[in-house]
Amino acid sequence: MVEDVHAADPVTTAALRRLVRDLPIGAVLVMTCRPDELPVPGLLLGEPLDCPSRVLLARCRVGPLDKEATGRLAGEVLGLPCEQEAADRLCELTGGIAQVVVETLVQLASSTRQSGPLTVEDTARLGPPVRLAEAALSRTQAVAAEHRPLIRAAAVLAEPASEAELVAMSGLEPATGRAALLAALSVSAIDEQGPDRYGFGIPLAAHAVAAALPGPLRRDLHARAAHVLRQRQDTPWPSVAGHLRAAGRQRGRCGAVERALTAHLRGGRPKEAALLLGQTLADGAMTPADRFRLAAGHLRHIAAALPPDAARTLLDALADEKALPPQIRGHASVLRGLFLCTPAPLDRDDWLRLEQIVHSLPGDTELVARVTSGMSMPHWPGISLTEHRHWLEQADAAAAVTSDPVTRAAVAANRVSLLVTLQDAAVRRTLDAAPPEDELPEQARHRVRGLCNAADASVWLGRYDDARDLLDSAQALADRRQAGHLTGHTIRSSTLLLRWFTGDWAGLAALAEHLAAESADVPLLCDEAHVVLASLALARGAWPEAEQWLDRCGGAGRQLVPLSMVTSTVRIRLALAREDHAAACAEASAAWSRLRGKAIWAWAAEVAPWAVTAAVRAGRASVAQRMATEFTVGVTPPHSSLVAAAQRWCRAALAEARHDLVGAADGYRACADLYAAVPRPYSAVLATEAAAVCALAVDASDRAAIQQLTDAAGHLAGLGAAWDASRVRARVRPLVTVPSSRPGRPAYHDCLSPREHEVAHLAGQGLTNREIATTLHLSPRTVEHHVANAMRKLSVSSRRQLHS
């Protein structure tokens, strides 16, 4: 192995030529070099290799890293993951050359940069590493002085260009320009990068050469670069805007920045758009009018394209930056208010900030209408129904005096959430209204959003047929109008909840995991997927997994209120399954406090049956009665079937607490019928189980009740609720006598018995022996025996392996 052959002296080169000529049979010789530094281009040892015909020759060129590999290398160097946009930009700046990537990042890490993943903002501050800078400058110096203007032009342009473009920028005569290009190529000062395309293969090397130029010369070259790039058929506007800024030229700069921002957004680069806009707005050389024009025209679109946390950071920074003109700060503040009405983590501080924004805009009816209509949406945690009604009145009043059709469409889209939730008949007029013939694209997008909001509200009321129709309409309109990725996430998230509630569970876990990954930058939509995954895990007995999904949701107090009811329901059921009545009651109490604060009692239909059940099982009958009464009194007619079913369950649970088992059984059966009509098949089967258990407590030989339990176990297994099915089968088993043709137990030998299979499944899902014993009505010692037998028969060494 001989490395860096390009640096070999004549004696070493001669020795290598002799070695090649006399290479022993079976030997392999590997020589490495930098092709652009060979004394004779293309000839490794200065002349053709003279070797016997038995020697095979092969040339292998090591290419640059691609963007993915650059991102992985950056992660290894920094010890932290790398944002994909940052990895893409790093790859572009370093040409993907591994050594340059490493040295650049080491130089960055040794600066004052704060620790954390590499970001696009970090890449904007990257400078050439010392070794690269010195190599670029020395190659430039190797060219005759009269030819260097072309290399300087290529360095300032910092992207591949034609011969004519470089000659025009350099100011050389065509013949001199051609000679300069040949001279630069001969010493690898610049590279050929395609047909009639020349430039620095590593943009950071260009930065080094450009930085070494005197300021006036560099600014003049930037101005020439902007002029040259504008002549291209497909103008690279981000580059033009950058060159105009570096040149200090304001004429035409605002228009170039506008086109550059549009290009970044269309190219899926919102962070680079945000960076460019932030730099431009902070540049006092531009007039306040031009800066406000950029903010008003593009800030909203950039914030919408960014992940929520990044958008909030951008708007906060602009709104709080004292050096910016008041108009821009005010605009950013308003957009921040509008943004707080979109899917993002919500809290009381955000609400107070919205109120401040509204009070600061008394004369701007359009913005007041937009913000207050967002505040009317009822899902906010910690805000009462009375407040939502107040802000809806304010929004309607502001919208009534505005002539802007987009504002009216935005208000209409927001107000349907509250109107559908309150079952206001007027909402049908909004949803059924025909669109105007001259409907603007932005109006259409708000119409899609209104359909999504109505569908979401219908899901939480248990009006699943309405929700399905609204989602179908929203999807059809979104497809026609290209409504954006957030709308697509919203539709898929509502569909996910709809499928969970209606028992359409086939493939649902995989769909939810995909949506959770896809919606990672939209926490509320991600939470909905996590709650569905937790619910599915509970039903099949994977309790540790269910807890992990719930933990990813964060605190229920920061979730949308109806979603937090589902979260609390899963936590209550987990606690009851573990016979931890204190934890179940604590979760029920917390959920009930949120319901009292919100005062939208229709949303109690999700958690009320289990909150009342938890209180009953803990012996707190008075608490259970108070909850049931609040629920009954709080819901105003007309009642949905879901509310009626939940109220019937609560009354049945109270009857059970009074030891009125006949009345309880009748109540649970009526509840099951109501749930089946919604349809909520899972809840219906659980109500059927509760009815049968009460009936068997009256008469242990009630054959109809035994059959109901048997059927319930089958239905639960069919849904995919393996834990529930095992639990119900365990109730049935001692009640059924199976005739045997011969005495003794069947011999299963090396096969799992039905009970061992059942125990192994639950153990593989992560349940402890005590939890399995509670589920199957066995002793922990018996469970331990079954687990040991199953592990021995399956030849596994850990409980976790039982799952597979």
C-alpha cells in the first residue's frame, strides 16, 4: 500500500515503476493519489505503466459523500443528530469530501457555537478549514497574475458557470479569458463540473479565495455576479439576492429577495427561507417600506411551512426584536397570535398573549376577526365555554364589517368547531353554502379547513356518519385545491380516531405509527396517533407499551380537551386492571376538573363511564353519584346516542354499587344496545360483559349470561382486544363444564396448552405475573408455573422472547 503517490520524489517514482514491472505473482499493489495534484495529469507515475500482461490494472476513483452519508458523518463528529436540511447544505458547501466535512465541523465545534444538533443556521456560519483555505489560495497564486481575475470571479460567483459567464465577470478579453480558464484548470484552481460548466468543486474553497480579496473588488464582483445570474433562463434568485446584499446594491434587491423566498418555499426549504427573511428584515440598509413589504408578503407563508416550534421561534424573535421597525414587529406579533390558533402545544399563557394581541388591534377588523375566531374554537385547555362564546360573538361582529373574502372564509372555518359541538342548527348553512364562482385559492383552503373542523367536532360527539361524510368532502376538495400537508395530516388524524372508535382496527396500529412519525412536527396530531396506539396496546394487553405511548403525549392538561378525555380513560382502565383504585380515582378526578372548567359536558361521554366505575370500585359511591348527576344535568338536548349510552352506563354502575344487580344488568344491556347503534362495538361488548357479570352474580347458572360472555370473548378477539378476550374467557371457564371421553387432562407434551398459550401471550406483552393472575383469575404461583413451562417448550430464555 503506497499512499499520496502524487507527492513522490523522482527516486521513489522510479522505484515504484520497477516494482510494477517486477510485481511478484499473487501480490497486490495499491497506490493512492490526488489526481488533480499529479505532476503529469492522468499518469500516476509520470509515464505509462510498464507491467507484464499477467498483471491486471484497475483504477478506482473515490467519489464524494452523498447528502445522507454527510449527515451521518456529521452526527458522528458532533455526537448529535443532524437536521436533514443542514446535512444537505453541509454536503453542498464541502462538496461531500469527507476530510473537508470533518475539518469544517471540528472548526465549528471549537467556536462559540452552543451544543446541539447541526442546524441550517449553523451552516450559514461555516468557514473554510485551514488546510482547504491554504490549498485554494496557493493554487490561485500558481496562476499568472493576468489570469487570476477569472479565478476570483469563479470564487465570488461560488457556483458552476459557463466560460462566457466567467469571462464576462472577470472583465477579461475573450482570448485572455480562454487562456486564464486553461491555466486555472491546469493547476486545479477550479474544476470542470459538466459541459461548459466550471467552478470550485468545494464551495468553501471559493469562500476562502473570495475572503482574501480587497473589499471594494469583492463588492464589485458580487454586483457583476448578480448581473450575470439574472441573464440565465432559469434565474437562481436566492443567489442573486445574496450577491446584491454582498454588493451593497439596494436597487432590485427587494424583488430578488421576494423571488428567492418563493423559490425556497417551492423547493421545500422553509428554514432557508426563514433565514434569508430574517437577515433581510434586520438589514438597516433596506428601506422600512421594502422590509415591511417582505414581511407582509412572505412571513405568514414561511411560518406555515416551518415545523411549529421553529415557526414560533421565528415569530417570537421578530416580534420581540427592538431594532426592527414597529410595523414589522406588530405584523409578526399578529401572526404569532394567528399561529397560536393552529395545532401547537397550548396553555393559559398563550391564551393571555392572544387577548393582548386582540386589545392592541382595535382598528384592524380583519385581524381581530381572524384572531378572535381562533379563540372561539372550543378545544383549548383551561378556557371555559362562556369565554369561547364571547369570542365567537366578537369574531362575528368583526367579520360582518369586513369586505375581505379570505377573512370571512377564515372566520367561517373556525366558527364551525363551536357550532357543531353545541349542535347549533345554523352550522348547516355554513357547511352547505355553495362556494362563490370567483373563489380564491386561499378561500378554498379555508373551506377545506372548515370541513375538517366540522368532522373533528362530529367525531367527538359520536356522530360518525356525519364525520365520515365531512372527511370525504374535505379530502375531495383538498385534492382539487392542493390544500397543503397540514390539512392532509388533519384528515388522516381524524380518520384514525374514527377507525378506533368504530372498531375498524385492522392495520390501525401500523397506520397510527406512520402518522405519528409523519406528524412529529405537529404535536397535537401526533398526540392523537399516540393515544390511539396506547388504546390498542391496552386492549391487547401490552400495558408497558401503552404507558410508553401515553408518556409521549405529555400531560393531559396541555392536550385538546376531548382528546385528554380519551387519554384519561386509558389511564383509568390501566389502573383498574392493576386494581390500583387510588390511581384510577385520581385520574378520574383530574379529568372531571377539566370538564368542569370547560363546561362542554357532551365530551364527558368518553371518560364518564370509567370515571364513575373507578369511584364505585373504590367505594366512593357519593363521588360516583355526583359525577353522574353533573353529566346528566350538564348535557343539553338533543343528546347524541354516544351521550345516552355513557349516561346509561353511569346509572347501571350506580345500581351495581347499590347491589341492585338485576337493575344493573338491565342497564348495561340497554347501554350495549345504545353503543352498538352509535356504532361503538368495543364499548358495546364491554357493556355486554358487564351485564352478564351482574346477571351471573344473581344466578350463577344463567345460561343466557354465560353465552353472552362466550360471545363477548369471541367479539373481543375478533376486534384484536386479546387481553380483554383472555379476561372474559377466564370468567367463562369455571362456569362451563366440558364433557370428557376419558379421565385425566389431555397430554400436550411439547405443545403449549390453551392456558399456557394464553399466559405466554400476556407475559410476552410485558404483563407481570401478578397482572396476569388478576386478568385470568389465577394465583401468581400458577402463572409462574405456566410461564416456566411455556419458556421451556418454546426454548426461549426470556419473557420478552415469548412475544415473538
